[in-house]
Amino acid sequence: MPISKVEELLLAVQQQSNENYVISLGKINEDVAAQIGLACGIDVRDYEISLDVYAIKHIFKNHGNAEKEEKRGQIAIQGSDFELIEEIINAPDVVFYDGKNKIGREVLQFQKQVKNRYIILKEVRTGKKQLSLNSMRIIKYKKD
């Protein structure tokens, strides 16, 4: 069975290369793009959902340690979690503007309950028409 684009990207991360490798998970859903336009005033129609080696490394470094994440009430990110990104972006429970990142790009936050609450931050890259992965967290599901 062939490996997915995400698995291919994760292999590139494991190889410890300093070279960036970018994959596209396809275009953003038109309904979600319209929702973002109305709620956030950002036109992301025809934007690609992208992931790259640098973002994956950042996420593993900052949110991949089970002990640290447990203290935050979160769950450590695993490789398989990245397979959910396309689904979460194209069918979020909620999406909203999350400000600008360190380099001044606008960031959108997507959230979806998939057993636990997934939070995905996507950077808006207007020139390339990409929603590029910025960060990701998983909040533990709490029963009331």
C-alpha cells in the first residue's frame, strides 16, 4: 500500500534534513472559505492547505513531549495526528482570526472535537495562496 503525502513528509522530518519540504493536502472547502471571509474578512478562496517540514519540527519540539503536555492539560502530538488536518480544516467546529504571528502574517485558528479537541493554527500566505501549518495542539477531552 502506498504511503500518504503526510507519511512522506514525516519521513522527511525523521531524516533530520535542514531542507524544507512542502506538501499540499488540496484546496480549502468553498463553504469554509466563505465562512472565513465573512467572520474574519480574509479571502482564502482557492487556497491550498499546506504542511512543511519546518512546521512539523516546530510542533514536535513544542507539543510532542507527553510529560510537558500533560502538565498543560494537553496530549502530545503524534505523527498520526497530522493525518486529521485536512478533515479539521475543511469541516471545523469553529474557525476564527487568531492575530498575527512573529513574522507578521495573519493566522487562523481551526478547532474540531475528534475525541479530544484539536486546535490547528494556519498561517495565511497570500502570495502563494496557501494556508500553511503554523502550530497544533490537542486539548484533553474532559467529561462533565
